[in-house]
Amino acid sequence: MKKTFLQAVRFSHVAAALILLLGGAQIGCAQTTRATATLPFKVEVIEVPSSALPPVHSYSSATAEGKWLILGGRIAGLHGFANSKDNFPRSSANTYAYVIDPVANKVLGSVDLVKALPPQLAGPLTATNPEFVQVGGNLFIVGGYGMDLKSGDLTTFGSITRLTSRV
């Protein structure tokens, strides 16, 4: 079965996590040890052969009533590795917030954050790889790397943003 790039990336991340969790992987010169205790969870990998969902990675997310909120991240594969400003092109930044129904495998709605919000909010919310945590109906997003939409410079954002669910 032909896999998309995103499925292959997801699989490689899951495989790497499983190797590290379960032990037995050779990393550089260090050998990990095999876990001997019973894990308090089960890992299951389910392939989604065809998806209508946006190909976004390195985003922040929250859940409410079985739906997903996805913000920021990247819509391309790996970023560049040159010593230049072209490593994280703005054209590969996800500028949308998506509400997704994972059971129906569809996007219920989306909004372009750059068009809907002022630059001081849109910049951090469209960043890649922010730290985030959901506590009840609040999503806290910390930092991330992306373009400061006022200056046009790439930056690590020094912000904490709280989004509150109306549900």
C-alpha cells in the first residue's frame, strides 16, 4: 500500500517512540536497556489509508466534545538546514486554526489566523513547535518558533497565550 509522506513521518515518530519506550535500540554509542516492568498503557498503531485532514505537524492542539482544535505548525515536510533565513519559509507555516471531527475524518471549519487576528497574536499562534497544555477548557500555548509578523524576523516567541473553550 502506498503511504503518503505524512503517514511515513507519523509512523517513523511512533516507531522511534516505541523503540525508546520498549528498549533495545542502539543510539550512537549508547545502548538502551530493555524495560522489564509492565507498561501502564497500550500503544496501538492504526493506519488511516485516506484522510481528508490537513497535513499539519508541529502544531498545538486541544479537544472538546470529541473534536480537535489544531493551531499553527508546519504544512510542509522537513524544514531546511542551511544557515539562512530560508529554513522556515513562511509559505510552509500553517496559518489556519482547524476544528476537526476525527471520527468523520473531516474539517468542520477553519479560519486564517493572520487575516483574523492582529500580528501580535497571529505570529505566536502560527508558530511551529510550541509547548502547549490543555487544562479543562483552557489551552495554554507557550513560545514556538516562527515569524514575528511586525518585524518580519524569525524568532522564538516569549509569549504565553490562553485560549478558552466556549463549550
